[in-house]
Amino acid sequence: MRVKDDFTLYRRKLASGIVVFYYQCYDAGGKRLCGHSTGKTTKTEARKECIRLLQQGLLIPAKQKMPTFAEYAEGWWDFETCEYLKNQKGRKDITESYANNCKAMVKNQILPFFGNTPLDKITTEAINGWLLGFKERKVTNADGKEETRSYKNTYANTVFGTLWLMLNEAVNRNILKSNPAAPVKKLKNDRKHIEIITPAEVKQLFPVHWEAVWEEDHLCYAANKLAACTGMRIGEILGLRGEYVFDDYIHVKAQYDEYGYRPTKTKETRNIPLAPVIMRELRRLMGRNGQGFLFSLDGGATPVSRMLIYKKFHKALVKIGVSKAETRRRGLSMHSWRHFFNTTLQMANVALSKVQSVTGHKSDRMTEWYTHYDAKEFSEVRNVQETLLLPDRAGQPLAVKGGGRGKPKTVAEQSKQKTGRAKKQA
């Protein structure tokens, strides 16, 4: 059995920017206690301080003070040092962007309300009121003025999930006896309905003479064309290198974003077949950028800014008659290509497993979310309706006189029986 150390050290970056080492230890019952500052900025000096406290019997405080949420949250979501993240990284993939998003939610939405409250004083009622308050939240804007802002339920639920997780970890660490957020129910889903790009709009965006629509910007034109034909995420498009373009398919190996060149969202690679019509565009880009990043303006060394592709996409929509207001109403963006391609494959009756293999979706539920059927396109429904109304009496029951045993009851059965008799007689 592993013997616990008398203490463990970890770093915390204070609001001032100074890094100070904290320590954690265990009480006589083996309960892990909250972290305490050593006041030292180097690990060596912090270790010496802990040894001194241990020798004097002062390492474990006489009475463990219940930390405020701000004290408890200090150091949380730091990608390299957070104890919770270190523990979770061995169990599942966690990205730096996820950690940074959680850190921002704690700073902007949780600390202003619960920062000064001791953990054991945070009540279920307070959490419920805080969650409901996202509909009309008073915030301080960049000019220092207070304004009322309304947040989507989906965002509020995400922030609530972060708070729930942190409080639940306090239970796991024996700081709290129960999670006060556990009885609180999430808000109803108000995720915006998405209207995807239509096939007619796609033809307008990618005409034979595309230069006028895309202002002669072949790079942005090709990026959107690739997105429409593959459903690739923008980061995956920017991360596509010439070395991963083959004769009739591409290998999606990584993505490129503000965190650099890194694994895809699902941490898995995939192959996507490509038709010659889109492969020609990639070959043209390879002529400029070789084996490097294809969507690049510096010879393949680095990808272009995704903002450039965003802007050209929205300009192209305006060129074909989709106004900015209409774009906002429909929620059109580069990610809309992913919804469009997924739906197109489903409408073409491509097997679900093949759709997921190409798009990289990990669940049927996610594939369903990206599928947006238009009932006007359901020709098979019309076919069924016409079949139902065909003037064919073959399947209609007939009145049976006397109810003789074994006597056919339908026109079809009688016709079949007559045909059989005729063959016998012949």
C-alpha cells in the first residue's frame, strides 16, 4: 500500500501575477485538508517551510477553516497545475481550450456571486436563484457602466455545470458533506433552430465562374468548397497539409487554432473521399504551398487567419442575395457547412456508419443534431401517399357468403386461386 506523503506542494498564480507555492496535508483521520500558502515563491524554499512547520507540529492547522469559494477556486482550471485536471487527464482527453473556457466562466459568472461565500454556506436556494438570474443579469460593461444582459439557457446551463462539478469535487475532497447544486435542475433547452444553406444557394455560391462571388479569392473559395463537400471543421481545414492529400482522398490528421497545430476535436484521425471537382482545387493550392499548410499565404508555413475565411464567406452570401440580417436570423456561419453536408448525406440514404466515419461524429445523437430535413424534399413520402390512394381493389376485403371454411376473403386471394386452377386445367 502506498504511504501518503506528509504534504504535497503545488503552485498558485495570484491576482498580482506572482506565483506562490501552497501545500496540502492530511489530518489524523486521513482527510485531505484545504491548501495553505507557504508564502514562498520557489519550490525549494516552500519545502523547507513545510518541513519546519512539520517539525514544530504546525503543519496541520488547529482548526481547519472552511474556505470561501474564491479561496477554493484559486488555481482551478490552470491547465498545467490544476489538481482536478491532473487527475482527469489520465481518464479522458481534456483540451486547453476547455480549461480556459471553464476558467473564464468561473471568473465572469461564478466568482461575482459566490466568491466571498464559504463553501458550506452556499445553498441550493442561492444556486437556483443565481441560475434563474441569467435571463436578466446586471453586468459591468467595458466602459464601467452597469447594464442588464440576457443570456441563453444553454450558456447558463454550461456555467451551472462548471459550478456543479467544482462543488462535487469539494465533496470528493471531504470539504463538503453534500453538493448543494445537486437538487437544482437545469433550465429548459432554448438552443436556436438552425436553417441550413439550401442546395440552390450552394449552386449560386459555387458557379462555374466563381470569381465575382468570391472577389477572385481562390483560397477562401476553395476553403468553403471543401467545407461544403466534406463537412470539415474550420480548424481541420486550416490544419490540412499537402502531405495528407492523396489521389482520391484526404487524411484529416489535426486541426489548427489559437492553440497551434494539435489533434482533432475527437482526438481521432479519419479519411474523407474526394471527387475530382474538389481535388482540382487542392492540387492548385499544393502548387503554391507544396506539402505545407494548403490554406496559407506564406508558402505553407502557417495557415491564414480563420477570420479572413469568415469574412469572405459572409461577403459571398451577400453577393448571392442573402443579407446580413438574413444570415443572422438563420444563424449561418462556416460551421453551417457541417450541418449542410451531414444532412445531404442523410438525404442521399448514405449509411449512418459511413456518415459518421466521414464527419467524425462519435454518436448517433450528434449526427441527428446536425441533420436538418426539409419536409418539402421528402419525395419518398409523396410516393407512399400516392401508393395509398391508388384505385386498386386487390387488397380490399370482400363480403364472404356463408363463411365457408378455407374460402378466400380478398380479391387478391381469389385471383391467385383462379390462376392456380387455370394452370392445373391447362
